[in-house]
Amino acid sequence: MGRSYSSDLRVRIYAEIEQGGSRRGAARLFDVSASTSVRLAQRMAATGTLEPARQGRPPGGGKLAPHADFLIGRVEKQGDITMPELAAKLNAERGVTVHPASLSRFLLARGYSVKKKRCWRPRPIALTLLRTAGLGAATVSPGCARNRTGWCSSTRPPPPRK
């Protein structure tokens, strides 16, 4: 997204137009495009100010904002819920279809982080609040029995010595 011209430059361009100069002449004088000076004059006539309009999407809205309490309540209740499961619950109970990646971005923006379980085989990821994620001892689920077929090439132990 481009940046707007400074307020000082906007005032000088408009002052040149107000003193009787043409819009294109003011644009040449200050080395901006002719459309910029034309838009500045139109903006002053329409709004009474030369300040730039706000850029970007307004904060806060979105499809998931009305369902924030529901989603956060589900994550608090069941910390190891996966995003596809959460999307299915949202669709079943509220009738809102949403992609799991959107749910992940929504929860990350509200202070939740992904906490992976410490196990060698793939498991669903759990969400925890950043402020409650402790530095305590790591817990490994009881079903984590490592066997030779479960190692990847970068974590495989060396062959036994003879």
C-alpha cells in the first residue's frame, strides 16, 4: 500500500491552486502528478480538509467477530481441539462455514499460540494462552513408545556399535 503525501506538501499544492494557479501548473511546480493536485482540490471542496483518508481495512470486523465468545469458550473448555474440529463445531452449532486456517489466524490474533505435544508421532495440536504457557517440565503422552519405524532421518539414533 502506498504512502500518502505529507500534510505540508498538500497545503503548499493547494495554496498554489488557491492563488490562481492551475491544478496542472501546481503539479508541475511541486513535481507530483496532475491527478494528485486535481484530487487534492476535489477533496478540499468535498470535505473541507486536505488530510489523507484512512487506508486499509477497518479493524475488528470480519466473519468470526460475532462468534468470538463461542470460539474462545470452546478452546478454553477443550484445549487440545484441532482447527478442523473447531470449524466443524462452529458450522454445526452456529451455521458458519469457515476454513481452519482462518480460525487459527483469529485465535493467534487474540493471544493464543500453538503448543505441539511432545511426541514423535503426529498428534492434534493444542492451543494455549501465551500468558499461561509455562516453562515447567515437558510431559509426554503415555502412548509415546518410540520404535525404529517411527524415527525420521534427522532424529534417528546412530546404529548400535559392534
